[in-house]
Amino acid sequence: MSTFDLIRSDIESYCEAHSTPENELLYRLNRHTNLETLNPRMLSGQLQGVFLSFIAKMLSPKTILEIGTFTGYSALCLAEGLSEYGYLHTIEANEEYEERIKNYFSQSPLKNKIVLHIGKAEEIVPTLNETWDLVFIDADKENYQIFYDIVFPKVRKGGFILIDNTLWNGKVVREVAPNDKDTKSVMAFNDFVQNDNRVRNLLLPFRDGIMIVEKL
Ligand SMILES: C[S@@+](CC[C@H](N)C(=O)[O-])C[C@H]1O[C@@H](n2cnc3c(N)ncnc32)[C@H](O)[C@@H]1O
């Protein structure tokens, strides 16, 4: 761990201690994910969860799309901000997660507002006849551009897309190994958004980097 990482982890702990804690269901889901899955780091966690919940509450969207459910943590956080008759669709490619996602969603008071799709987002998004107010992209880094391209026409004007991990553990500002396809994809994607005159964008240096995009 570098000094930079140590400072960051100190700051992150301080921020966590001064942000609203997880509710009981999110706490259990976080714990379960850490104990029972192979890659628990993929979970958003408390700080990012509160952030997503705040963003959704501020926008009060009627429709939210999430690409990359994992165990369902971020979906539950985003759903907290849905408007009264709003709903959230979330897509997960790995069917091994299906049972545990359904188990945790079923324990949430928001369960009737959440629709889970198991399958590849590239195949499922085009079948959803919706206009999205808010989209959260948090899946396979190599496919970020594809996800962005397929959702973009379905985002309403003035709607928002959040794309996670756009700093990719700081690798976007270091020398890139020739075989590091994920870093190259994230960098190319960030460059694309920066030059996309259909949007306003902010690459927020929060956690692993969240690109916030507003469709003009
Ligand atoms: C970083 S995790 C998502 C974490 C989750 N959003 C959270 O914050 O708790 C990425 C997830 O995307 C899924 N995924 C990868 N490629 C996908 C695709 N093409 N379509 C849908 N899901 C995909 C992976 O199986 C994995 O569970």
C-alpha cells in the first residue's frame, strides 16, 4: 500500500464515520457479500451507497436503469430515491448471483419497485421500452463504450448517466501495460465522453472515480 493509499483509506474511514450508516438490510447484504462472494470489492459499500441514494433522492427519478447488479447493494441504494410511482431495472449477467439478489430484494420495502434481469446488458437493454431518467453503469470495463452507446438514445434530455470506476484504481494516470485492456478501455471511454458534445460531464474523484454525465 502506498502512502497515497494510506492517506486515502484514512480519509475514507473518516468520511464513513461522518456519513449516514447503512440500514440493517444493507449492512447484512454488505457482510454477506464480503463473507460469501469471491470478489466483494465490487460492491459499492457504505459511502458510495449513500452517495447513490443522495443522487437519486435529489433527482427523484421515475425510471432508473442499472447495468451490473452484483449482489444488489447499489440497486437498493438507488431505489431509495425513486419517485412515488418510479421503478428501477437492474441487469446482471452472472446467473450465480440471481438467488441471493432475489433474496435480499425480497426483504426490502422497495421490492415492488425493482425489476431484476439476468443476462447480458447488451442484449437486454434494447428490449426495454423505457426512457431513463438516471442510469448507473457498473459492469465489465471493456464494454463501457457499448453500454453507453446502447443506453444513450434511451436517456431523456436532461437525464443523467453515472459511470463507476472511471479512475480504475488510479491506473488511468500511470503508464499502461500493453496487455492491460481494461485500463485502455476506461481511458478511451473517458476521452470519448470528454469529447462528446451531446453531454456535460464531471469526472468526480470519489472512491474509484464516478463519471457523471448529463444528456443535453
Ligand atoms: C462491479 S460489479 C457491480 C457492483 C454493484 N453495482 C454494486 O455496487 O454493488 C459488476 C457486475 O457486472 C456484471 N456484469 C459484467 N458484465 C455484464 C454485462 N455485460 N451485462 C450485465 N452485467 C454484467 C458482473 O457479473 C458483476 O456482477
